[in-house]
Amino acid sequence: MKIGIVIPAYNEAMTIAKCLASVQSAIKQLPSTIKAYPLVVLDSCTDDTQSIVKAAGVDYLCCDYQCVGQVRDIGIRHAIANGATWLACTDADSVVTVGWLAQQIEHISHQSTDMICGVVDVDSWAHLTVQTRENYINHYQDNMGHPHIHGANLSFSSDAYLAVDGFAHLPCHEDVDLVGKFEAQGLVIIWSNRVRVMTSSRLQARAHGGFAAFLNNLEQNNLH
């Protein structure tokens, strides 16, 4: 089995090193029979993201799409072309848990599955109002069978991905669209809170309408 870990990045020099270090720690937990490698897709980067990725010894692609759906898709297809049979997605502003990949393998080994939708923890509430934190916690269902979809914590088989024609080239909600395609085809999805990622609570969104925008909307509503 070969796992491709695809990470889109747009000017993520402040966060990419921690992301890659966490991914590499997760890879070390896998048995020797499973190979895994990260691939960063640098989209229109004008900061030091590329040099940090190179220094970490991680493979990368460069593009100028400014479209996260297209960026994820090119990375996934590159990984599949290089032999990946399972794909794991996260984001450059996120940190995966040490057991992130191992838990995916455990799910796969116990149940035939085409996709795993994991959960996210928020890295810091310090710059947000108490009410925003309470609203988020009341909204978020951190359990098995949860309803949440995060591009920062989404994994699937290569065969299933190709069967549904992959990520749509959308500037946001490409993850929701992909899950919808899997559901429409009757593919097996595990909604797991055992597969976990810590994600940034920043309010300046890289993708309009993404997780940062969701937090920002909560915060703005509580400030008025």
C-alpha cells in the first residue's frame, strides 16, 4: 500500500514547517509494509513557503491556479500517477496527530471503505470571544458518525476518487462537493472522530467560504 499525502499551500511560510513535521511524525508510525509520502502543491506562492518545503526534503509541485479545488486535484492525480492507492488530504495551516495515518489504516483494515471524513480541533481560542468558542463547541459534533466535512482531514481510495472524477475545480467547498459525489455513487464513507487534525483558528481566509470564513462569521455575529 502506498499513501499520498497532498497539501495545498498558498503563502504558508508561517505554518508549513509545523504541518510537514507533524505529517512526517505520522508517517513514522506506519508499518514498514506501508509507504507514505507528502506532496505540497504550491499555488501562487510569493513568500518563503517553497524554500521551507525544499529544506524539509518534501516533494512539491508549483502552479498558479488560485483555486483550491484545482490545486488539490492536480496533487491527487500526481500522487496516483506515482502509485498512491490511498490519498490523505490536509492543509498547510494544520497539524495532524501522530496517529493520523495509522488510525486511517485501522479503519480500512476493519471495514472496506472508500473515504474517511475526520474531525478538526481548533488550535487556539485566545483571540476570539468566549461566545464564539461556546457557539462553535455547541455546533460541533465530535463523535463517530459526525456530519462534518473538512478538506484538512479527508482521505479516500484512488479508485473511488477517479471513479467520481475527483475534486471539482472550485474556489471553496470542493471538499463538500467531493463527499457529495461519493454519496451519490453509494460509496462507503466512515465519519470518524478518531482521525484528528489540529487546524488554525485564523480569521484571514486563504479560501473564501472555508473554515476561517466560518469562524470569522461566528466572531462577527458575536461582536454586534
